[in-house]
Amino acid sequence: MEFEKEDRIRKRKDKKLSKQFEGVINDVKIKFLNFRFKTHSTPEETIDVIEIISKIKFQELNKEDVLIRLKKEDLTVEINGDWKYGWSGPGEHCVAYSAKKEN
């Protein structure tokens, strides 16, 4: 009985992870669900950012002058940027980097 419960939990977790894509931030592999470009405004500045959303908490990543390479299906994005902000909620994590240059 206990084994069946653990097996169901494992299958559910594997299903969630199989929906994620792989990317690299300064040679550190990450898994993500999606990314999006946004305009982030503060009283001091307005900048373009890329938000990377994942089900898995990101490990400590570099904050400045990073190279981001993301591949999702047939789309590849390569950006240089600096860390701007991050947030976390139940089962969802996000980091945002300013988009300095798009290749």
C-alpha cells in the first residue's frame, strides 16, 4: 500500500519534470517551464527583462554579466544580462534578468 502511494507520487513528479525544457545560465544547467519578455518599470528606470519560470527552485546563480541560452522546442534564445529580481511561490519559481543584448 505504501509502495503504491510512493509510486504514484514519483510518477506525478516525473510527469511535471518531463514538461520542462533545458537551458544554461553561465554554464550552469537549469530546467524551466517557460520564459517571457517583459518591460519592468521602477521610479528610476524602465528596462526589458526576461523572466524564466520553473517548477524547480534555481540554485545560486550569477548576478552580473551572465550569458543565458534557452532552448524551447525549435526556438533558441541567447541573451546577455544582469540579475534583476526573483520570486517564489508554491511549486513555481522565477528569476528575471535584464536583457542587455539579444543574439
